[in-house]
Amino acid sequence: MASESTASMASRGDVISQWVHRVNRFSSQYDPSSWNADQVTGPPKVYPKYGDIVGTWAQGTRNSDEYIEVEFEEAVYVTGLEIYETYHAGGVKAVKGREQEGAWHTLYTASRIENIQSSRVFTPQLESLNIRIKQLRIEVDCTICGSWVEIDAVKLLGKRFLTAPPPTLESLAADMATIVNAQRFSDCSFLVEGRKVFGHRNILCARSDYFRALFKDDMKEGLSQDPIEMKDVAYDSFIGMLHFLYTNSVPDMFTTVELTNLWRVADRFNMDSLKAMVTYSVSLKIDVSNVVETYVCATDTLPLIDDIKNICLSFMSGNMAHVVKTSSFEKLPREIMLEIIQTTTSKLSLS
């Protein structure tokens, strides 16, 4: 059974899905309370069960011209339709859509009527209409099965707008990631651990005070084609920093230790926003397998990284029974082992 409420709408990108909000008209109904037309409102109550089960619309006269007219909360450009049939499926012979207080337009006409002895979600191939639809008319033929063609629920899929949705910031970041360390169209370069790295002055200057000052001095002396040597910076960390400047994110593949090293590069280049991003990313990735190495990386080199250290200690205080069994913990010098145990134990006692 679906979990959405009667009037709820679910969004998938620019497409929304809606259950029936109310029934406007119908040809007939079996009774006013159990198999009545209003049973088609909201999500399914019977599907995927099959049979003459209370909770669906069953017709009263069972002829070839039965119909039900339903309305949804929001008018949309229709992209799809789901009809939940739970007894004698295959009897839907036509579907029509109506403009707001306007004419009815045929969306689907069956080539033949069937009598299917199982429940199904019928998804008819609909005609494409460049009009917004809020009401549907579903026509059924009961004569082939000689019984009721019972419908449990109807879901309408559609778009609010015909135009494509605007691009997201994520798509912009993805595009910018393609030019990180890309030689084509680059106008500056760096030498990092003996390897050449390419950049774009305008992007770097717009995003970093350090590079703005660096290239300002370079402009005074005239543009140089020689790579700018970056001493005491690891190549991977430098690429990670560029990735942040271009995309406002850190590389997904960076481990917590690599992120910790990246934090120190951010500190050196005075990038507080990158330090914050690194700290947040470490907090999401920390686990039993990496917490010890991350703690050591955060504490064995200056500057000490208190935020990452505390993330590690907080995690270990709640998972110490598992942490002490890891090979990383067993390989620690005894004094660091004791420091971790004492610190996490004190955190537990305080909490």
C-alpha cells in the first residue's frame, strides 16, 4: 500500500505525481459506502491484492459505457498515468483529459478490451497534449468480463512547465570540475613535487585572496609563462585545493587522511571555507576502519587540528570496543594508545 496521503504530491525532478483528490462524476456505483466511486481517491487500498474486495470503485450497471471523472489538486502537462486495477483488469477502453473548465481531449483509446484475471498497474500510452490537465475521465467496458471492472486508485504524472528546469548548482560544479588541472585554455601553471599543474587566473583570483595577491605581484613584473613553484605542498593536496576553488567541494575519492592533509594546505593558504568543508567531510566519512589513522594524522604534525581530533575522539568514545581490535590501533605506540584510551574514557565519564 502506498504511503502518500490523499492530497499529497511527490516530485521527481520537474515531474510531479498526484493521487486523485476528488471524484466529480460517475456513471454508476455498486453502493454508496463500500464499492463507491470515492474509493478511487488517494493511494491504493487494495492493490496488489486481486478480487472483489471492499475499497475499490465497482460499477452498478456493468454495461459498456461506464465512466468515472476524477480531479487532481494541480493542473499539469501530462507525462504518464497509472490506473490500479484489482478485479477484471483490462476493461479501460478510453481516457480523456480536460482543460480547466474546458473541453475534453482523448488521451488514450484501447485497441481491444481484455479480461485479465490478476491485479495490475495499467500505464496506457498517452497522446501528447500541450495543455495542462487537472481532470480525467476514465471509461470502462464491463461487458467483456460480464462483471465489475474494479479500480482502486489513479495516479497522474506530469510537469508544471513545458520548458526544462533551470540547471542546478551541482551541474555547474560538475562542469567546473572538468577544467581542474586542464591544460586547454589554462593561462597559468604551477610546479608541485616536480609535476606541472595547470590553472586559470580569473577563477583562482576570484576565489582566493592568496592567489589574488600572488598574481597581482606577477602582473607587476609582466606575465610569466614559467610554472610557479609551490614548495612543501603535496601534489594530491594541491589538486584537492584547486578542486575546491573550482567546484566549492572536495574530491569524493579523498580519504579522511587525505582530507586531513588537505586541511593543512587550506590553513597555509588561509582558506577558512575549505577548512570548514574538510572538517565536515571528515565527520561524514569517519568510521572504525579509518578513525585511528585520521587521529594520528591530525595530531602528529603541526598545526594540530583540534576539530578533526575531537571528531575522532568522539567517535572512538562510542566505538572503543571495535576500535581497539583494529590493526591500526594495535600498531600505535604505547603512549598514544594510552592517551586515546584515557581521553575517550574521560569523555564517557563526563557524558
